[in-house]
Amino acid sequence: MPDYGHDLLFAANIIPSAPDADAVVRLAQTAERAGADLITFQDHPYQPAFLDTWTLLSYVAAATSSVRLAGNVHPLPLRPPAVLAQSAASLDLLSGGRFELALGAGAFWDAIEAMGGPRRTAGDSVTALEEAIQIIRALWDTGTPGGVHVDGRHYQVRGAHRGPRPAHDIGIWLGAYGPRMLRLTARVADGWLPSLPRLGTPARLAEGNAVIDEAAEAAGRSPGQIRRLLNLGDELPAESIADLALSYGVSVFTLMVHSSSQIQRFVREIAPAVRELVAKERA
């Protein structure tokens, strides 16, 4: 499978534990000092043991200065797209262009419904996500005159004012697994963000890449326009991560971390070794 040639990024995925709020922020600061490229927090609003991810992202943005930030991933059924657009753009402006937007179509439907969100079928959830991305991108597009009008099956905006414009071109990354979600990623997104434990084997990455690449070309896009990201799950040796980059095109590696020592090992030992292996093979 192809190496899409993207620069390699290494991310710390930190559990947004509400009882350990101060420790969560300290781990984020440790990750930045260690040289992590990205910090992510899972977003489960129905989990009372977790901090609200948007509040946490804003707080961590103020407590750091250079590291990129993202949710992993924001559940669309509980995050209205017009509000998401303004929240993302605002955080990007406040952080100096350090925010990326990772979205999911929805899961844990009982919990979502319990919080007042809609219960959607698999097909409806993909349609809703496509409508949401259309709305988000339109609201960021302050160069187009007039308001935003989208009359979708799940979301409608009727003349919403555009803006604010983000500080940089925010990437939209999708947590996608099924064929329809993969094809949607190919058409309208900037990145594919699955989790290796859920995929089961790296071979599933190859299958997903094939679907994305074919759909991207059919939509007039280069497959290389879509970054391939991966939540690793367990810590892997440098050789295994390098193979994920060279054989499956992954360029952003996210590890769930629980301690400063784990962050230091991943960012300062494993990441440089992976970069060296990949650079040697590319050369």
C-alpha cells in the first residue's frame, strides 16, 4: 500500500478525567515540552467522569503555546454544526491556528438519546455528517457574500451569517469505518482517523485506504490530499510504527498516555526512531 509522503506527527491522547483535572492539564503541558506535535482528548459528553472536551481544549490552549489540539472525536449528534463551526474557528483564532476538527457520525446511541440527542440509523448518521460539514465549511467561508443556506434532512440553516474565519485552514478529520463513511471522507474531509484496536489488524487499513483512494479519484481529488491518522491503542515499537507509515500511509500516530514517563518515551525515543526509519526508506 502507498506511502502518501506526509510529514510524520506524534500525538498524545490524554483521558479527560474530571476527578484529575489538574493532572490532565499537567500531562498536556508535559507533552508540549517533550515535543509532541498534537494533543487530543476524547469527547464523550454523556460520560460524567469526563471533563467537557471543548472547555478542556480551550483551557489547554491557554496553558500551552505551540502544540496542536484536537478532539478525538466530537460526536456530531450532540454538537450542532453551526455551533461547531463557530467554536472551532474561535478556538483556532485564540490559539494562534493550533486547532483541528475531528468529527464522528455518532455511536453509543442510548447515551446520546439519554442526553436529548437524536438516535440515527447508520445511513442517516452519514447523511447528517455530510450536511454538517457543508454547513461548517460554508460558515468559515467569509469570502463568499451573503448568508449560508442549507436545507438538509437533518440540519437546516437559513441565512446564517458567515464567520468568524479560522486563523488557518482547519483540517476536518473523520472517525470512519464503514464504506459510506470512508467514501464521505474521500469526498469532503482532510483526514481519516480510525482506531487500530477497533480495526483489529493493519490489513483493515489497507482496505480502508483502497476505498478512500478510489472514491477520492472519482471525486477529482488526489488520494494524497487525505491524511491518514491512527489511534494506536497499545504502545508499539518503532519498527512497527514505521511499517504503518510506509506500508499503510499513516502519518499521524496518536497514543493514549497515562503518565509523563510514557509521554517522554513515545515522543523523545520512539518518534525520532520512527522518523529516522521512514526517512531512510523514503530516501
